[in-house]
Amino acid sequence: MIKVSKRHSKKKWKVPIGGKLTSPVSANNKIFVASKDEHTLYALDVNNGKTIWKYITDGRIDSPPTIVRAQKTEDGRQNSL
């Protein structure tokens, strides 16, 4: 479960992502988090928590996502994660 709160106010949104999660990382108005045992990396919209994309890997993800370069490509996608 991911919960994002506005500073000093009520919860802004929450997303029911199952399993043990890595620490979330934020860049370019997205939150990146991995579900360790489900082998899935998620990109969530920071404003509403909707899943922008998810990627299922061939193995367990034990570490939080790492942002190498927080740049957008011409189509608006994250190009280095």
C-alpha cells in the first residue's frame, strides 16, 4: 500500500499495491516503487496515484528504483531508470 500525503493535511491518495514494497522514489511527477516478491516495478502519477506503467521482471527486486537522469524524452517518457 502506497500512501501519499500533502504536508500537514489529510491523505492525498493511496494505492493498493500488494506484497513487500521497496522505498518509493520520486522524479518528473512520478513515483517509482517495486513490489519485491511480485517482481514488478510501478510508475505512479504523483498527483493521483494512477498507474502510468508497470514492468514485470524475471526476478525479485530487492532495492528501491534508482534514477540515473531525471529527463523526459520527446514523448514525455522517463528515459533513465
